[in-house]
Amino acid sequence: MSLEYAILGILQYKPASGYDIKKMLDTSINHFWSADQSQIYRTLSKMEKEKWIDMELLIQTDKPNSKIYHITEKGKGEFLNWLNSSMTMVEHRIPWLMQFFFAA
């Protein structure tokens, strides 16, 4: 899984700023997929170039302007293709850690 698909999943619910995306990640999937703010902004830039998302500049007078990201039709297609793709299972057993645990 990559951060792009986590962001697309969030934007499926509603448009959001990078800050809002970070908050949503932290309160939903953070226990199995985390990202820091700089990773999110780099990924948003890449996704915008790929035309998976659009950015709208929200002009605000009482606080700094905000960039609001929207999923595009192309992004929705990419997200659905990812959801329908097969995933390989990751091995959760790590033999060397068991050896380390019992080594003492």
C-alpha cells in the first residue's frame, strides 16, 4: 500500500487540506499506516501532477490561505483499480526476533 491510495481514500469522503488529511490519517489508519506532514505534501504534489487530484486555493482573511484537494475522475479510477487489485500478504512472523527473544 502506498500513501497515494490512503490520501485518495480520504478524499473519497470529502475534499481536504493537507493538514486535514494528516489529522484524518492520524485518527483512522495510523495504527497500521502512518505518514508525516512533509510526506503528505510531497505526495499531494505528485498526485496533482498525475491528475489524480485537483487543488483549490481557499482565500481566507482571518488566517492563512488554504489549499483544498479534490479527487478527480482519474483519481477515482486509480483508487478503484487499486481496491480491486490483489494484494500479497506480508509475513508477520519474524524468526530472527524469536531467536533474539530466547537467546538470553
